Amino acid sequence: MSSFIDQLKKRPDLIAPDVKSGYLPPNIADMIRLRTDTLARIEELKTQLKAKSRDLIFEAPDLPTAPSGPRKELIVGVSTIVALGVLIAFVLLLHLLQIAAERPAYASFFQRIDQAIFRRRTRG
């Protein structure tokens, strides 16, 4: 573009139309638009040649080499230990309640709980 402007400065007769030869001076706005369109087309062709899309992709997708699912062995082991701990605590609680229910001081308390839970009526 700058070379074209330099040429026009050196030869101003290029701006004037010539009716005999049919020469029309170039329209600078059209030349700028043509240059812009050409540059855009060049970039588009470069992109197509590189086989890339216009979307920005950081990395190509790939499959993982090692599985990354839940560790089943760890889940089974921890669950077994927790279940065993809860079972032992439940058995100990039942044993302690049974010992406490056999004592005469607590017998009436446990009898009332038993009646409230199972709604048994005592005759008396």
C-alpha cells in the first residue's frame, strides 16, 4: 500500500482518468478492502493447511494409560473394619444392658422401658 502511495506522489497523472484508453484511477478504499480480504483469506488457508479448526484446543484428547476408578480393595477393607467395630459395640451394649437389667436397682427402670416399647400391660 505504501508503495502505491509513493507511486501516486511521483506520477499524479495516474489519478486522472484517461478516456481514450479506458483507464480509471484505482479506488483506494476498494484496494484497502481487497488487501484486508486477501489477508483474511491467506490466514484461513494457512489454518486449513495446518488442519486446525478455528476452535482453540489446548491439548488433543487421549485415553488414560492407567485406570483411575475407585479402589475397591480399600473400600471393602475399610467397610469390613467399620462394620466389625459397629457389631462389637452393639454386642457390648446389649451385654451391658443385660447386666444392668439383672440388678434390682435398675430392674423397674428397664421394665418400664420394655412396657413402653412393646406396649405390654401388666396385670395388677
